[in-house]
Amino acid sequence: MNGRDFTNDHVTYGFFDAFVLSVNPRLIVQKGGTKLYIRGFGFVNSTSDELIGKFSNIERGELTCDGKKPCTAAAQYIDMHTMTTTSLP
């Protein structure tokens, strides 16, 4: 959490179990930089610049960009059913 948004009991942290229904567009360029729209529910309602998108694969689990750290990109909350992030190369 970003220290400004609170749960209903005024605690500044919490767990959100987001569920993704779809990601568009379905085809992206290999070099990265495609704006992705993620539709689903359970997203964090935050204006924080600290939200990130984490990339993974159903069969292989969490993807790593350097063999150690998970692949992440800045994410933005649009509304209760939409987040946006940028694809990685």
C-alpha cells in the first residue's frame, strides 16, 4: 500500500487477491513498450506511483528478467476493473 489508502479498519496495509480476466492487445511487439490493458477485479485502488505489474507464465511460474529478479513494470490503476502497464522486451 502507499501509506495514503486504507483498508476499512484504517490499517495502511492489506492483501489484495486480484483476478485477471483478460489482457489486451493479445499480440505485442517483441521489443516491448506495448500498452497493455488488464481487465479483471480485485485491483488496488491507488494513485501511487509504486504500483507494479509482475509478469509470469502458467507453466513456468514467475518470469525473471536477469535470472534472479522478477520482471516488473510500472502499472496504473484506471478503474475497479482495469489496470494498465507496458510490455517488456
